[in-house]
Amino acid sequence: MTNNEAREADFPNAARKAREAQYFLAQMRTFDDNPNFADERFDYVLSAFVSAARSVTFAMQKQDKDNYDRFWPGFVADLTGYERELLVFFKQ
């Protein structure tokens, strides 16, 4: 079992939210072929992506706060500097 599979088994609701975020990210990528950011459909998909992505940690905490508290420090430690900046941005 990989680390991702173990996390998904520990946090199935969070894994579902992560898959939802991946879906909306894929939808945003369809705009690459015709980047019309004035198209409000892109705004809708971006909003859905950010909402789903942000709710992953909320789902983890709700499901098993103790396990989340053990998981989180190691997760953050493995991030690059840029990824940490993004994390801080989205948490604010």
C-alpha cells in the first residue's frame, strides 16, 4: 500500500474532496486551448476548484482530528518553499 493509498484509507472523505478538486482542475485546463479568462464559466470552475481543494483539510480534521494532527506536520515539512507560500495564501 502506498502512502497515498494509506492516507485515502485513513481519510476517505478528504480523498473524495481531493478527487473533486482534481476534477475541477482538469476542467480549468480545458481553457488552455482557448484562454478566454473573461468567460465567466472559468470563474465558476476556479471557484469550485478552490472550494474543493480548501475543504480537504477540513474533511480530514472532522473525520479524525488526532490522526490529522499527527499527519499535518510531516506533510508541511515535505513541501517546497513555493508550496508553503501557496498554503499560507489559501489558509488566509
